[in-house]
Amino acid sequence: MAYYARVTCPACRTQFQVPVEQILDVRVNPAVKGRLINGAVNMAVCPACGMAAGLNLPFIYHDPEKEVALLYLPIESGKTEVERQQSAGTLTRQLMDALPMEERKGYLLQPETFINLETLIRRVLEIEGVTEEDMLRSRAKQEFLGALLEAPQEDWEKLLAEKPEMVDKSFLSLLEYTSRMIASAAGEESDDFKRVAALYDYLVAHHPVAQELSARAKAVEPFFTEPSRESLLQALVNAPDDEAVAMLVESGLSLMDYAFFQQLLKQIEAAGDEAEKARLAAIRQKVLDVRQEIMAASQDLMKARMALLAKMLNTEDPLKMARSHLSELDEAFSYVLQDRIQQATHDGNQEALQALNRLVQTIEYLLEESMPPEVALARRLLMAPSEAEVDALLEKNKKLLQEPFFKLVDTLEQQSRGNGETEAADRLAQILVRARTFTTAAPASAAPSLDAQAGEQSTPSGLIISTRK
């Protein structure tokens, strides 16, 4: 269940709601690790003035593969030690309850506790093998990037000459990340974005590492723009280094059939001199090596997904198991599941087939949970076996029958007609007409608020959080 905090901006006094993350499980959502490291967990951004600050609310970080549970319990999480321990117990129980019984291990009962977020982040980095020296280098690069962006352009040459070691691949990745963040927040027409773009262009013109990455990007661009066997072959021939070759092989693996390798062999044989022939032969060998590595990794992935399928079929709580492994319910898992269903159908094994179909229904339910409610409702209505079931769903979900839902169904209908799916489009049109007869003027219920003590609390950044339900 999602929780929300009602927040008052200290700058403009605007009140708004912010989703609160209480359980950060990297197996369920691998992206939470990066967001935590970047300080982007439980952040509030005022919709009126744009002020951003952390909510400073407790959470528990869980990495089941490394058997790590880290509890963030700031001083503000309770007026007394007893209240803070109650918060800790609540979070630990929520994490335990989210896991199937067989995955509830002893380390979860004694999570490492932190009252300082920076210290917790340092612990995560330590677990990931990032040393104190690595962190100091990263901080130095961030500061150097800030200094470049603040300095006038005529000073860039001098600053870069003083610290040439700062500009490497990680620095350019940081510059790219900064560019994306500014574009998202302020737009590509903003002065800040133009400043970052100007710095990138300057580095490409004057720094060898930036020139190397730019050359690689230009070499692979024709294939990514128009993927084909021919554009892949040409991009490989023009690849400036092994990293570009590896990037192209990973992206173009499905095109690397017998005909592709025949074309590559012809290119090698048609080379004008021995040096060029040797260069192309080396590229061919690199392609084969990377392809073999990818295929081996794919086999390992399939084995892991088959093991997960076996666990889900044998657990007493398949829904919790599926939730705990959400990020692993990918295309590879779907392939393994469908293969088992086909095998059970072929063998006439009704018991196995029923178990597999029950698992399919569980996964469908779980995936639907993660959809916006309007999308989930439209999906259920399309799958409804009768008009009576459609009416029952519409009656049950009257509060969703508002303009966003109607626009969604109308858009889906137009898309279906554009794709030639007349039957689906007609069905959506019928659903839209029927749904409008159920329209209710009742306002949508407010999102649930953070389950905490009643009253208000202030964060160190000045945000005022209402914790009344």
C-alpha cells in the first residue's frame, strides 16, 4: 500500500502530497539503489515554487542477494527512544510481511541502524565495493564540474590544464547526467542547459577522452538510427575501439545470423591491403568473443529464471514470492514459463498445467497492481467475459469514472482503429458509452497518509509534514 505525506512548503506555504517510500528493496526495484546513493529517496518538490528537500522520514533498505538490511531511523522519527524503536519494529515487520516465509532470514531481525543518511549511503557504497578513496574522487569531480560551470568560458582552458586527470569517462557521465537533470527540470532552452551543452562541446573540441567518446558515438549512431544487417556491419567496420564493437554486438545480436557473418567475411577478403585485412579480422574475432559471452550470460539467466519458477511453484505464498522478485519477472521468465506450459500441455499433465496457469493469474494480478488504476480498470473491462461483468466492474469502480479514465479509453480506441484492430476498437467504444452512464460526481478519495503519529513535524530543511491520517 502506498503512503503519502501532506507537506507544507516553507518557501511559499503551498500544501501538497508526496509519496513516501518505507521499504527500499533492490530486488523488487533495482533502481532504488541508485536513487538512494544520489540522495533522491523521499524527496519533496514543491509544485508551486520548485523548492526541493528531503522528508527525512524512516525507511528500511533491503538487499536480499547480499543479505543486508539497513534501517534509517533519524532522531525526528520519535520523541522518545521507545517511539523510535516502535518505528523500527513497524518497518521491520512490514519488510518481513512482504516476503514469503522461506525468505525470512535471521539478518532481517537485526538490521543495521543509522540516524544519519550520509552514513547509511556510505555503508551502501561500502557493500557495493566503493572505497573511501572512490568517494573522495567522485566528490572532487562533482566540485570540479561545478567550478567549470560557474567559471567564464575563457577560464576553462586554464582550469582543465590545472587538473587534466579530472576529465575521464566517469566525469563525462556525470556531465551527461547533469544535462539530463537540467533538461528535465528547466528545459533545453534554459541558460543552465545551454551552459552544460557548451561545456560538453568545448571538451569534445579540446580533450582527448571526450573526443574518444564522441568518435564512438558517431560510429554507432547510423546503426541505432536505422538498425539493419547492413548498417550494423558498416558500424562495426567503422568502430574506433573494442568498446564500440561490444556495444554494437549487444544491440545487434539478433541480426548476427549466418548471412551477416558471410557479409563480414566478404568484407575481410575484399580488403585492399594486409593491414586492413588484419584489422577487420580482429573485429570479427572480437564480435565472436562478445557474442559468446552474451550467449553464456543468457544461458545463466535462463537457469536463474528456471530456478525462480521452481521456487514460485513450490512456495505456499506465490503472490509474496512474485512481489519479492518483481524485477526478475522479465521477458526471460515469461519465456521459461510459457515453455513449461507448452511442455505440460504436450505431455497432458493437467496437474502441472493447472499450477502453471494459477501462477500466470498471480503474475497478471501483480502486474496489474503496479499499473495506474485507470489503466488497470480498462484492462479488466476489456477482459470481462460478459456485459454483466462489465457493469459490475463499473459499479465497483465509480470513483475512477472521471475525465482521465474517459480520455484513456478514447485514446486506446483511436490507437486500436489506427492499428486495424477493429474488434478491440468497437469493444472500447462500447465500454466508453457504458462507463459514462455510471459517471458519479463524488470526488476521488484522498490518498492514504503516512501511518505515523498525529500532528505535524518539521524536517531540518524546513518542510512541514502533517502526519494525521
